[in-house]
Amino acid sequence: MPGVEALVRWQHPERGLIPPADFIPVAEETGLIMQIGEHVMRTACAQNKRWQDAGIGPFRVAVNLSMLQFHQHNLVESVRQILADTGLDPKYLELEITESMAMHNEDYIMEKLHALKRLGIHISIDDFGTGYSSLGYLKKFPVDTLKIDRSFVQDITFDLDGAAIVSAVIAIARSLSIDVIAEGVELLEQLEFLQRNQCVRIQGYLFSPPVPAELLAERLAGLRQAAASASSVPAEPFSDQRVADLDFGNV
Ligand code: MN
């Protein structure tokens, strides 16, 4: 398994678990997203270091960057500081940006991405295909991984156009030596299609729903066992190529 993705939830004392869609937009409007983003990155790095110290992994932890965070002038310094404070080897941190963040002011974006890469971290493009996808920047920007948006993945088994788009994106990424992950994989048929098209990394419910950080080790052990006994879980060649979603509880 190459990595996990940190997803934030808000455990509210009276209202219970609040999904990100309900509070992230407000956090973005108010600017509070800066503190939340920093907290998530710090928590994710610290958690990953704890796992490694406990002999779990090593794998990357991916953190979603918001537009505001990406454009903050001291982003690179703040990432460097978090890595230093938590002691996580930079190669085990992955930052996810979306296409829309990379749209404007190309020189500035390029400089920022290169500065992040110099830290030794991994950079991926999230939700690929939903924004103003530009093949030009895929070639120019220092991007390690492209994550194909779930909306395309959902289509691949019953829509010829959807299937054509996904296989074309995989082929382009491969020819540029960029890794590809398919997001939102829920069905075995989707996995089989992706496999036939040389996309061996998947993320989604077929592998694991989001799980709280403290349950990850258990979840991994369960998956290993299931793969070993070749039960309902798809077989071994993929077991080290999947990405689990991971839930970081309270903000
Ligand atoms: Mn993401």
C-alpha cells in the first residue's frame, strides 16, 4: 500500500460528526481554513511518524491543500517546519492540489511547486479531469501523481466515452512517467477495467472506507488476512497498490 489520505471530520459535542462538506466552505470563507489546514497537515505527519515508529508502514500520508493555503506566502516554510517538528521523512508526505489552483500565474505556481519538491515531498493533482485540465502543465509542473476523479471512474463500466477518457488519461500519465491513482473505486468491474488499462493504484470503498487513524493498523491486518485466504477481497497483486482513506477525527 503506497499511502493513505487524511480526511478531516468535525466531532461536534452536540451535533455529532459533521462532514467536511458542511464546514469546509464556511472555513474557506472565513479564512479559518488556514488553521484547519495547518492542523490537519501537522496531525497527519505526526500520525504517520507514530505509525512508522510502531512498525506500521512505511507509506505516504496525503494531505489536501486548500486554495488559500496553497497561495499563502509562507507555505513552503510552514511545511518544512511541520516536517522538522514531527520528524517525518519528507518522502512520506504528499500534498494534493487541484487543477484550478494551478491555473493562474503559471510562473508563480511553478516556482512554488519546485520549492515544495525541493523539500523532498510528493505532489499530486487531485480530482483530475474536473477542472480546466491542461495537458501542458502536466508536462511542465513537477507532479508525481495524478488522481483521476471519481466521477470518471464511476462511468467506466457502462459508458464508452467515460471508459475512453479514463484509459486516455492513464496512457498520457504513463507516457509522462506520472503515477496514476483512480479515486472512488467501488466495484470489482471497475478495478478490472483499471487493471486492464495499466492503472494499478486505486482508492475507494472497494479497498477501504475512511477509517479513524487508530483503526488503521487493524484494518490493514484484516485486509492482509482476507487477501491471504482469497475471500471476497480481490486478490494479492493489488494488495500493496492501494490507498486507504483515513479519517483524522477532531479539529
Ligand atoms: Mn484528495
